[in-house]
Amino acid sequence: MALDELWQTSREELQKKHVSQIMAFAGQGQLRDGSMASEEFRSFLATIPSTLLRRYSEQCLEGPFPNSGLALQDIINQVGHRLGFNVIDGRYRGVSGQIGFDGLWRTPENHSIIIEVKTTDAFRIDLNTLAEYRRALVSQEQVAETSSSILIVVGRQDTGDLEAQIRGSRHAWDMRIIGVDSLMNLMVLREEVEDPKLVRKIHEILIPIEFTRIDSIVEMMFTTAQDVRSGQDTIEEDIDGKTLEPKVIPVSFHHACIERAQLHLGEKFVKRSRSSYSTPDGSLLLTCMVSREYDKGDRAGYWFGFQSYQKDTLETSVKSYVLLGCGSVGSILLIPFSELVAWLPSLNVTERDDRSWWHLHVTNQNGRFWLNRRKGSERVELTKFRIA
């Protein structure tokens, strides 16, 4: 049984295993370039939650074991995927005629970052070798010299010697260093926010820039705080225009909704941001939103704010859904985005500064679910989208 399939059937048992044991279950148990073990291990990493990625990285660094450096390389490249980069996995071991980078990450704006993963800085890193990887990629037209850089991911916090080595070299403007733990923190941050502008800021942090003026760092901190607040405390308006009190989305309810969607669709989902999920290969996208139930006399009401950037994200896939958790896990609506988008022009919309959202007012009357639209537009029945 393939490792990612084993994850679906024996998840609790696998979660207790050390990463070295997980590797032993993959293929023939040995990570080699082009091997089935490598393919299964990488597919497994693409499926698991970020908490396990962090734990496995710590295990790779706490005590060396056979191929721990190779496992860490795959883990770091999976973090690149979670951060929104287009990732090309590198080679485990260098061979003649092949460029020996550990990973190649590309931003949507087409900046390329050559990744070098080091569990320790006990041995001096040859910066010229890393620079040669970049020159080779430029010569093969895989990256552009003006929009490429090198990122060294290190396991240790004490990197003073390496930092001095870079500062004193001609590569100072092309290379940067980040610790594994800090990179993991960026991944967690990416999962807790929605604003695409912040995702671009995260990418920019990993690219060599001049920090004499620190406005960009302050802007990232401010945008992060603003985005997190908007995800927790949302002013709601019911269909009659009455302002309702702020709500806090229950995380367990959110997670339960995703579990139900996975069973219904027969797909595995990985968290990409606060409300966005996708299959490991990104072929199917899903936005999940939940609302508590409001008593409206003869019916129950629910309110959701569908953000413009959520719409933009869902439009990048030919197969995408909007999942609405209505009060509890027993009332979940799974609506194809292709149908929802047709209703947006007839919904109330709020525009503030640089963001906007549509108001999805849903009511449940005698077991039938309805989407209420602006005055003059008939409501749309949603009951057929309810999943068990």
C-alpha cells in the first residue's frame, strides 16, 4: 500500500511514528533520485498537515539518522509548496552533467529562488558552488539572472560564520539565509491569512532586498494583523439590514466541514490559507466558510462574507467549490463555484478601501435552504447542494 494511502487508513498510528519510520514505509525504504520511495515520500508530505511537517523537520535536526538530510530537503521543498511557490525538487546527490540544487522555487511574478538545505554549518559552505548552480540555470534559460537568487536554509540558529562569509563575498546581493524554524513559522502564517498581498510580502522576505529603509517589513506586520483580525471578528448584516454582533469562527467546526467534503468528493485536501484548501496537486480548489445559526422566527439564518480575492483564487482552477457550514456539521452546503459566480451580480456587496466582499445570506426554512438576494431578485434554493 502506498504511503499516502496508508495515511488515509491508519492516520492515528502514522502520526505517532518518527520520520525515519515513515521513510521506511515508502517504496523500498531508501530515498534515491528517481526512486519509488522518493515519489511516495514526497506525495505523503503533500498530504499531511503543517504540524507534522514541523515535527518531522525537528526530528531530522535533533539527531542525525540515515538520509535525514535528504528527508529534510523534501520537507523544505514541501514548505515551499505551502508558501505558494511553484517548486521543482532538486537532486539528493550530485552527478556529473546535472545541476546540484536542492530545490528551485518560483513566485507567480517569476522570480526564481535556488534552494540549498543544510542541517548544520559545521562544514564551510562553498558559496562559489552555489553561485555556479545559478549560472548554470541561467545558461540553460531555466532562470533569469536579473530575477533569481539563492536561499540557504539552515538547521542551526548560530550561523554567524556563514553570515560573515556571505557578507564578505561578491555574492552578498544574491544570497540570503533563513533557519528551518523561521521558514516553518512563515508557512504557519501563510495558512492563517487570506490576503494575497501578504503572500507576496512573504515571498519578498525570502528574496535579497536592501533593508536600509524598513517600510516593507512594517507593512507586512500591519497587513498581517489586519488580515487576522478580519478573519476573526466580522460585522454581519442579516437580510433585513440589521447589524448583528461579531462572531468567532469555531475551528473544530471548520475542520469537520473539510472532513465531510473529503468523504463526499473522494478527495484529499491540504490547507493553503485560513479558508482555502486544495488537493495536493492543486487541481481542485475549495473555499470553506462557516457561520453560527441565527434565530429568525420561522427560519434559521446564516451569514457569510465571500471575499473578492477568494473569487480570484477559485477562478484559477476549472474545478472549484464553495463550502458553507450552516450552524453545524450537520448542515453543509457544497456549491460548485461555476454556479455561485453566476449569482454574485444579484447579491449585496460591500467595498472598503482595497477589498470587497459579497454577502451570502442563507436561510433554512423547514429543512430547505435558500440564498437570499437583493430586492427584485428571487431567492435561489440551495437544498440540492447539502451533503451528508
